[in-house]
Amino acid sequence: MARRNRSRGRNVQFYDALDPNHALGGLILNPSVTEKTFLYMLEILIVASDPYSVVLRCTGEIVTLSDNPLKLGHYDIRSGGDFFLIIGEYLEDTDVETGTISLTEEPCVTRSYSDSDSDTTTDEFQHQVRARDRKCVITGTVNTDADYDHWTGFEAAHVFPLSCEKLLVNSGFPRFTTATAINSCQNGLLMLTDIHQQFDAYLLSINPDDDYRIVCFSTDPFGVGGRTLDPICRVSNDERSVRDELLRWHFRQSVLVNMRGAGEPSSEDGLTD
């Protein structure tokens, strides 16, 4: 089966400033990625001995926690010490002790596309997610046939993958759900089928720490990047609402899978095996 090369098409790369010729990773830039989003991503990926700054190499601009669109190019991560930009190359001030930069070795969890509609063990999960959302919470597309119980094209997606229930239990996430089972609706979102496949392939995710911004890790073929997750599934006083901790886990996995090194491989049809 053909494999997706997640590094193909990257137009943003990031580096240890002391090793500007070897990228630590990168991403395919689309409008959903702001400077603030990029810093959130790097916080997941980078292990630094000291506080660090992120600088666009070609201009020397420092990335800030702003909603300004991220620019194309090479970004250098400076940890401690002072550096001076000279004709596109960083020269270390040897009189200043510098910190170390590396990538996290945190493992990531691959997953397969999970069609809950074809799994009778998830019937109650489907029912609860459909009843709560009644629309694709990513695109906002309403199921106008919901009252007739027609759901073609709409699927209940698991945030934490159905195949990893043991990992869910061992991670302690059940304390955030009304049931210990992975099929709690607090672990579910209603999505259009194509969007569900993108979500399961970690090609789009939701950052609950950035106003529930939808972030795309590809070219964003469905134009959903930068939108916010529909409020219908995250009402603060509704015990059925999707849990931020689970969304945060999915976003973290998406960053690890897509941006670290050459990225984790996945098949071209959105399935990982």
C-alpha cells in the first residue's frame, strides 16, 4: 500500500541555531498556522536546557505569541547565548555559554480509520454523539435528515482511537469521562466522512488551548483550517461535552506525527496500519 511522505511539500523548516544545515523538522504551511500556533507546536517537539527564542532566518524576526500568519522559510531556535546573523549564517559568540536543543523522543500513537457506523459495539456511542452534535463540528454542515435518523455521510469519530482502549485506561484519561469505556460520547465528535478520515490520519486536529482552533497539517483541501470547533460539542456545563484533555492528546499526537524529523509514514488513503 502506498505511503504518505509527511515531509514532502514542507515549506517551513526549523533548526537548532547551532546546526543550521540540518532541519529538526517542519510543516506544510497553510493559513491555519499562526505564530502562536507554531510556538505551541514547538513546545511539544523541542527539549531545551534553557528558555529559547524562535527566529525567521532570512529577516531575524522573532516569533511571538500572536495571531499573525506564520511566514514561509527556515526558523532557527536559539537556546541561551547570543547569536549574530551574518549573510544568512549564525555565528556563535564563544564567550557566552549556550543551551542545548533536541527533539523529544516521546512515542506517537499510530491509528487506523475507525468507521464506527459499521461496528455494532459502538451503537450507543454513535447515538449519543449524533444526538448531541447533529452536524459536522469541523465544517458546520448540518445534517438536515437527522430527524429522520438518516446519517449517510456523517460519522461519529473517536478522538482517542478505538483500537487503543488499553492505552486510554493506562493513561488515566477515564477520569475525564462519565464512563471508563472508550465509547463515551465525551471521546466523540460528529464529522463528515472525508473529514473523519483526515482526523484519524492526524491531518487535522483541534487545539483546545488556542480557542479550539482547527489546525491542518496538509494543504487543507477542505478549507477548514483556522475555523473553531463548533460550540455544540463543548458546552462547559454539559457532561456529554468532548473533553479538552482528549482533544489536547490528539493535537499533541498530530504534531509529533507530522512535524518531527521526516514525520511518521501513513498510507495515501488516510489509513495507518
